[in-house]
Amino acid sequence: MHLPDYKEARTRDKRKYNRMNFLFDKDILNKYCGKKYFIKTYGCQMNEHDSENIGALLEKLGFISVDNYLDADLVLLNTCSIRENAHNKAFGMLGRLKHLKNEKKDLIIGICGCMAQEASVVSEILQDYKFVNFVLGTHNIYQLPNIIDKAIQENKQQIEVFSREGDLYENLPVIRSNSYKAYVNIIYGCDKFCTYCVVPYTRGRERSRKREDILAEIDKLILDGYKEVTLLGQNVNAYGKDLYDDYNLGNLLEDIAKKDIPRIRFMTSHPWDFTDEMINVIAKYSNIMPSIHLPVQSGSDRILRLMGRRYTRESYLKLFYKIKDTIPGVAISTDIIVGFPGETEEDFLDTLRLAEECQYDNAFTFIFSARDGTPASRIEDSVSIQEKEKRLYRLNDVVNHYFLENNKKLVGKTLKVLVEGISDKKNMYYGYSETNKLVNFDSDMDLQLGDIVEVSVTSAKTWSLDGKCKSSN
């Protein structure tokens, strides 16, 4: 049994990690043929991609996927700890699974992901959720098959959570969620330690994959016909800093852009690591999508200092306008937290004014959620939840106004859209533009998922655009 320890997790020394090739244990290959599994994924794109690896590992054990957890022999919750809401949803699901296990005594229940790295969560599971068969951390997904096998064979709860990241495993199997868009991890962890954020504790320090491994994965995706790749990292802009002296995300983007892949995206960025070189590379290549997620979190310098963000309002705006001025037609989205402990009305007005100035194309807005073990959770907070909710509503009124105004500017223009599905309406397709706008459109042609088509925008809504495929009559 290995239990999580925040004190150990926050340690950042110069320890080395090795690149390891994953090998599946042949003794348990297809051992559970005919058994069914269900994965419930919470949180970010990195969790979604982890679930693609987890599903492939389970299928090597012989499990097959089902769409309803009621039909499963194994249910795995891949959890998120970034906000309290995701935390509560996962525990709510555990409550439902407890009732199900009373009916299906042989049901195997597991928890992995970021919540599994929290000492308080594991302590609660040990005390109150003894029906959970295993808990697996973010640093040892490669051990999942053996942990499941041990939990089943020994009929004993398995807790295997490494507090500090270990070796970096390549060649994990993957079953991707679709055949035209793919996630590619390029860096794990974060060294920024923003005072409100639990990610450095749950995902570890920054560890970059070797460029050769990333480029080889991209080559395989191109060969398989993928149209879009999204490069992932908790702080994707820091790629290469831990591994190379003269190779960074700008270099990696350029190397990928020179390949035959129509669309390249990346997320999530930290303004601190967004370099001029990156901006110039994005502007240079048409297959690097002009859609940038640039979290600001607050427009108040005082709150930014309390958050440990390491930039000022002025430096953020300087970067914002540099991106706007350099990359043609770029769309910028952001994250904003309201109600950080001690936030005054004037602090909030600074954020409101910044949102009005930047006129974002999209924004993910949240009320501050205290995460156990982070410095911000210990800051005295005198702002009521009612006031925080009012501020969120006021902020959303502003950002939603500009979402619609920016979309209206696209009416009459032709956008390149990657077809991702068919809506409930007859002959209506939907997909995303280069600037990540959701577009619903009709077409007289039969289109395939993964096609990239030209769509003439006919009308705009706050969250989406309507249009007509340009080749339609």
C-alpha cells in the first residue's frame, strides 16, 4: 500500500527520471475476457486522454467497454480535483455505486486521477468507502492491470498512490475516442505552484517527453488519417525547459507544422512561458490554429500577487496585444476566478474592466474553490458566497456580451470547419472552426466525420454560429 503525502509531493529537487518502454504483463493478458468495464471521466483534456490509455489497458486484460455503468463488471472513476464541484460529483457517483454493489457483489470499483493523489480523499475512502476495490494515482497508470488483478485475486482493497512522480513511460496502449482528432501529451506536471491550485501536488513537477517520441506519435497519427492534434500539458508552454537547452514549444510547433497535418492546437498555456518565438511560429504556419487559451485568472495586481501568478495586469495585456497584433484573425479565450479570498469590490472591478478591454472570444469563469493543502485555502476570507455569486453573474454578463459581438462579426464570412457530427435536425452538421467556434450548418452533400469544409456563416448566437456549406445550393 502506498498513500499520498502532500509534503513529499511538493518537494522539487533535481532528481532524474528515466524514459521507459511499457510492456504488458503476459501472465494477465486477456485474463478477464468477457468482463465489461465503464470509465467515468471528470476534468480536463489530459484526464480524457488518460482514459483513452486506461481503456486500452483494460481491453488488454480482456475487458470490453459498455456505455452504461449498470451493465459493467468494473467501474473506474477518473477524477479531477481542480474544483470542489468535480470532487462532489465523483463522491456522488461513489454513492450510487455503493447501492449497485449491494446488488452486484462481484462489482469492481476503482478510483484514479487527481483526486486519488489527495491525502484527505484517500483517508476518507479508507474510512468510509471500504467497498472501493482500488485507488490508483496519476503517476503509475502503467500499473493499472496488475493492481486490478491483485484487487480481484486477493479480495482486498489496494491503495497504490505514488506521492512523487517516477519514470516516464512511453508506448502505453491507447484507444482514441475518435478517428480524426487526437490528444498528444507533450509535458506532464507543473512547477508554478499558484496558491489556489492543487495540480502541482497531484500531477508532479514538469517532465517533458522527448521530441523524438512526440514526433513519432504525430507521424503515426498522420498515417492513420488524423486531421487535428492537440498538444497537452498542465503548463504546455514550459515544454522542453527541463530537458533541452535549445529546444522549446516554439521549436516543437514548427517541427509539427512542417508535417502533413491540417490542424494543430495546444493547451493549456501560462502567460509566464508564452514567448515571442512561439507567437511568431503560430503566425507563420497556417496549420497551427489561431486559437489561444490564455488564462488571466484576475485583473487585479493585488489578487494576482496573492494567487502567485508571477505576472501583472500590465504584462498580461502587453502579451495579449502582442498575440492579437501578430497572429491574423486570432481568437483568445481565458479563465477567470472571482471571489478569491479577500477580493474587494475594487479588485473585482479591475477584473471586470480587463474583461471589457480584452473582449474575449470565450471565457471559463468560476467562483473560487478552496482546495485542501493549498496556501490559498488558509487565507482568511470575508466575502460571502452571495456576494461572490453576484460578481460571477456580473462578469458573465460582460463576457457573454462580447462572445456574441465577436460571433456577429463572422456573419457573411467563410470559415473552414472540421465536421464532428450530425445534430438532431435533419441534414444539420456541426463542427469547429479554426478559431474553435462551434458551427452548425446544413449541406446538400453527404459529408464524413473528419472532413474539413468551407461554411458560409449566416447567423450568430452567443455560443455558436449557423451556416451553410459553401458548396451547397
